[in-house]
Amino acid sequence: MIDEEFICENCGKKVSKLKYSARDHCPYCLCSKHVDINPGDRLNKCKGLLKPIDIEKFKDTYKIIYECNKCKEKHKNIMANDDNMNLIIEISKKDY
């Protein structure tokens, strides 16, 4: 599993390592890059921008539902501890 820093392609902010799992999205704008086939493997060749389109309850947390702007595949990631909760709430209202 690869956990690495990156510059968000959507908002341009520097994103630090998550440290307890593989960082798979920006905690500021919640966007991601379509790089994984399995969490943290970085083997997907699509490389499209994953935009958050919805939120779903998952156990004691939430999953962010994404759609890739390149291949249109839908993808889910568990929210991280440092994610922008205000944006999570906005997306869950579908006002995003």
C-alpha cells in the first residue's frame, strides 16, 4: 500500500500522507485521482479526476462516492479523519 504526499489536481493544495492508511483523496476539496485498482496499489492507468458526487453511511463513518471525469466509472472511498466535514455535509445534501 502506497501512502504519499501529492498536490491536488483539482484545488492545487499540498496534501500530506494520511499515515494510518493510503491517502486516496484531497481532504480539502475531496477530489481524488483514478490511480488505484485496489486501495493503495496505484496500478490504474486511467488517471482521470474523481469528483465527489454523493455520500453514503458506512458502519460508523461515511464513504464518498466518486465519478471519474475520464472513464465515468463510479468509485467509493472511506472518508479520512481530516476531511472537510462541511463539504461532506454539503455533498450529502446534493447541493454540490
